[in-house]
Amino acid sequence: MAEEQKKAADIEAAGAQSEGTARAAQGTQAPEQDVNHIVQARLDKLAELQAAGEDPYKITKFDQTHHSEEIRANFDTLENQHVSIAGRLMQKRVMGKASFVHIEDKQGRIQAYITRDALGDDAYKKFKKLDIGDIVGITGYVFKTKMGEISVHAESLTLLSKSLYPLPEKFHGLTDTDTRYRQRYVDLIMNEESKSVFIKRSQIIHEIRNFLAGRDFMEVETPMLVDNAGGAAARPFVTHYNALDEDVKLRISLELYLKRLIVGGMERVFEIGRVFRNEGVDTRHNPEFTLMELYQAYTDYNGMMELTESMFRYLAEKVCGTTTITYQGTEIDLGKPFRRLTMTEAIKEACGVDFDEVKDLETARKLAKEHNVEFEERHKVGDIENAFFETFCEEKMIQPTFIMDHPVEISPLTKKKPSDPSKVERFELYIYGREMCNAYSELNDPIDQRARFAEQDKLAAAGDEEANHTDEDFLHAMEIGMPPTGGIGYGIDRLVMLLTDSPAIRDVLLFPTMKRID
């Protein structure tokens, strides 16, 4: 074994001198006109294997015992021990009778040392015909090279799947964003940063569940195909249910069914699931996205603020290791108490307009025109106040800020403030100028709810495609009796963007919505 390791060290040292050339040779993406020739050459290799009865696609399993990072982390106990690794061949440096390769698995990359003496003449010849991108299984023992790299000395090598199409040029990766989103499978192979985002996304969702389990919340599932897509101001997708011969909608929110469960006595419930909104695509929006909503009986929006602040701090510590994170070059402090402002206070602070002094629609319209704030004829005072906030305040909310007490006109499912019926007990959390969540003291008065649905029906009749509609079954549930409840919705994708320092929502969606290429 010592003699083999000395030989490996000599080859490694020699290989290091020409590594740049070797890397370029194995990694360069061929010009477009040559791709067909590369594919044909690989097809020929596959045909040769199949003719010899060695079709890699007929292999059904490989007993993988360890992964790359696991071997590195446990080298002291695994040195000279036999392991079996499997993954994609990402680098190949042939040096006569011995070679080095790099294999990529789910944890990263690890080097393997391949020799003719260990594999045998025939197996080594077959190894030399392998292409970058092929998936292989290797069994051998763990050692450390003279240059200090933890590696696996191969005693057997099995081709598990043949790659027929060449990967992009290795050291420049896959940089075209459109191709990265359309071919995420290639992006994950070539860009370690991209893979790490999605690993972290999974961790974030896992820790959300841990946090809520610690507060005695129960996870549930509710329908995606619904008769009435309520709970948010958005235009739904419409489809047809053939079996019932009925038009149905894809849900735009999780709210109305989760509230039915609160009525049924499930005091703390949450759901993480896809919702669908028939709207545009930009850096913050995708027509289908992941939403989490939770509802807790016997609390209000103040309870939801405490839960939100605690959960964001918990996630930052668990996922990022600190409550002070950096997003797009800006330091965000999630450790300090989050600032709290009413919407009226935020507008007054930003542009001097005090909507507590605006008593009629004519005055609100006059102020909007003076400040170049756009509004529609159907808009009421509360709608115009919200337009002021979006125009002058939203982008300035960089550090975590709760914006509270929204106008009743824009909050049809929210409990009114006892001290001011023109406002509701609602808040939105803003970080880096982006809405991160939306929460209410939930309306539980069925008479008031029916009246607000009626107002939404009027808006819908006037052409507002984002208005809610009366939901008789939901009203019946409220008539059975709903306790005082706090509720909140979180955009999971925006949360992932924040904690992974990702500039666009497409960077945190494995398969974002893309316009079809004809």
C-alpha cells in the first residue's frame, strides 16, 4: 500500500504541472457545430458497450456506502478503509498507467486514484474511454495524497450511466441565466452556488416546521382546486373539471379552508403549499409560488408579530449562523427588535401627508393628484392611502419593519380596530423594501364578513378581476362560531431569497415559469 501511495504522489505531482492544460482539454464546451460530432462519438461508445453486453442502462443499483464530504469529515476513522462512492465524472487526468478523476455526488466532489495495476488491463482501457459527465461507481480504500488531498484508491470502477451530451465548459460554468432556469439540471451540475441555494431552501422549510412544531402547530393540507379562489387580491387561473362538468379555479391563497379548521377546533394549524396567481413575472413574482399560512386561535395580530419576529430570528441563526445577514450588499439586522409603524405614520414620515386628517374621498383624490400618486375612479380613501404607501414608503423599509393598521377598504377579511373602525388590525413585514408577510387579527363576525363580501362582489361586478367573492360555505362556518384568531401568510420564496442572498425569485425556484420556446 505504501508503494502504491508513493506512485500516486509521483503521478499527482507530475499531473499538477500540466493540470491547466488537462482541465482545459476535458472541460471546454465544443463549438455548436461540433456538438453533433461529440454526441455521435458518445453514441458510438454506447453502441460498443451494448454490443459487448455491457449496457450501463441495464444496471439497476450500486451499493453506495459513503459520500464525499462524509469521507473528508471522517478521514481519521476511514483511512485505509474500503468505501463505495458514486457520482458524475467531472474531471479526468490520465497519466499513462495511472490517473486521477474527480467525482461529484450530492455533497460535493472527491478525488479518486485509478491505476491499471489495481483495475486490470481491460478495465483500465474501458476507464480511459469514459467521458466527462458519465456517472460511475467506485469501490476502493481511503487515503491522503502527498499533496494532502483525501482520495479514494479505486479497486473497481463501474459505468452506471452514459452521458450522451457534453456539459458546458467547466471553469466558466453555465452563466446564461435563461439557460440556467430552463435547464436547471445542468445548472445544478455546473454551479455549486446554485445547488447550495436549494440545499439551504430545504433547510429553511425544515426549520420552519421545527419552529412551529415547538409551538404546538399542526401541519395540514387543503384543496388546490376550488370553487371560490378567495383570501387574497389576485386574478386566479381557471380550469374545467371534466368529471363534474364544472369550472374550477386554482387557489390563490390558503386562508379560507384553514379558517374552517379553526372553526372545527384545530386551534393552531399551518400549511406550506403552492398557490397560483394569474399575474406577471418579474424578480419578485412567479405565477406559482410557495406560500405558508398559519392560524392560531385566541390571539391577535400582536401575537402574530411576536411569532414572526421570533421565527425570522430563529431561521437566521439556524440557517445562516447569525442574526446579522447581508442581502445584496446591505447588512440586515434580524437580532434587534423590529420597528413598528402604522401605515399612516409611515406615510406622514415619508411625505408629510397625514391620512388621519383626510375625511373624504375628494380630499384624498386632490392629495393624490398633487403628489402624482396614481389611482382609479373606483378607489376609496383607503385605497388611495395604500397607493401613497406603495409610492413613498415601501422601498425605504430596509431594516425589518412592521407596517400596521391598514385601511378597512383593502382588508376584507380583517377585524376592525375597536378604537378606529376605518382601520383594521393588520400588519405587513417589510425587509429590504419587500413585503415578507401579511397578518391579521382575523375577522370572526359573520354579519360583518357578509357585508364586506357584498362590497367585494360590487367591485367584481365593476370589473375588478382581483376582488373576492361571497363564499356561502365559509360564511356558514363563521356562523357556527370562530374564536378570536391571529393569522398570517409568508411568501416562502422571498424568505429564501433573503436568507440565501438571491436577487431574483427565479434563483430560488428549481423550475421557474418560463415562456415556451417554439
